[in-house]
Amino acid sequence: MKISYHGHSVVLIETKGKRILIDPFITGNGLTDLKAEDVKVDVILLTHGHNDHVGDTVDIAKRNDALVVAPFELATFLGWQGVKTHPMHIGGAHEFDFGTVKLTQAFHGSSYTIEEEQKIVYTGMPAGILFSAEGKTIFHAGDTALFSDMKLIGERNSIDIAFLPIGDNFTMGPDDATLASEWLQAKHVVPIHYNTFPVIEQNPTEFVENLSGKKGKVMNVGDITEL
């Protein structure tokens, strides 16, 4: 299994001959190395409906005939735009041919903003994603505050790598993400959702150095990790 990081919260997983992209915010993301028109994927996983996570989902999904897996309301909203979707909700799991997806809770908002109409579309509850394949488990926390049930997630799952937001202001900051990493008990922790905008500027190296057990890893844009 190959996992690569592409700025903000964009993570690409390659497993079982499939390419799975999480939260493809590409257009407007000054830190990514991807071009939306060049992306080739089989599946898109979405944590919630904010524009900086849904990103280029519709265009990428239509061009690739990719399946979009998302919380129910968000999946419905995207389905109305001609996207092939599989709706899920928090606590639910489903086994696909590319791996198993389970949605966890996340403490955040979830809506899609249509700027030109000054309209905000409610897209249900935000979520984190537990993805398992080839005997490995990845946790993408999405956008979230620290919450104590992260202990339960860590106790019930053997997490090989956890992607945790550290940007603060909209999500956990470095201090709360440090505690989250202890509760999740992941073998490796990678910071995400930082430095894309001035209000979420953070030092990922400092965050990683403060984690116990040397399990933290800064993945620069384009870096690949193999599990």
C-alpha cells in the first residue's frame, strides 16, 4: 500500500490496484502538487462538505467515473450533480472491493458554500475516516476538535498511520493534536490541514518533535509512505 500527501488534507492511497483520493481540494490550494485535470482515481472519500475538502470532487469524479463515498447528505448533494455516490454515516462501515471504510465522528461543521449565490448548503454531519486494506488501517480525522472518544477509536483499532489536523482556529491545534495522537495510539502520525491559509499557519516539525515515541512524521507535498 502506498500513501502520498498532497497539501492541506489531500491524501492519496494506492491499494489493490485502486487509487483512492481523500478530500481533493486542488484548485485554489496553493500548496498542492496536483492538477485537477490530470488526476486519475477510482474512488474519492470525503470527510465533510466544506469547499476546501470537497474541492474538485465533481469534476474529477465525472471525468474518471469514480465512486464518491461521503456522509449521506453530502453524497445526496453530489449525486444531484451527476456524481456516482455511496452514502454512509457515522458509525457505519462498508466493505468495498478496494477496502473497508468506516466513518467516525468529528466535531466540526459541514456545509458547501456557493459564493456567487451567497448560499450555504447544509451537508450533514462531518466525519473522520477509518480505511482498512491489506491488513493495514489508516485514520484520516478530517476537520475536528479534540474529543475524548478518540481514546475509544484507538482502543478498538490498530491504526498504522493517523492524519491529524494541526492548524488551529478551525480544527485542533498542535497541543490538542498531540493529545489526540496519544489517545489514538497510532504507529505513525502525520500532521495535515496547516499553512494553506495565514490563519492556520503552524510548524509541523515542531509538532512532530513533541510527539512521544518518535512516531510523528512530516510528509512534505508529494511524499510517499509505504505500509
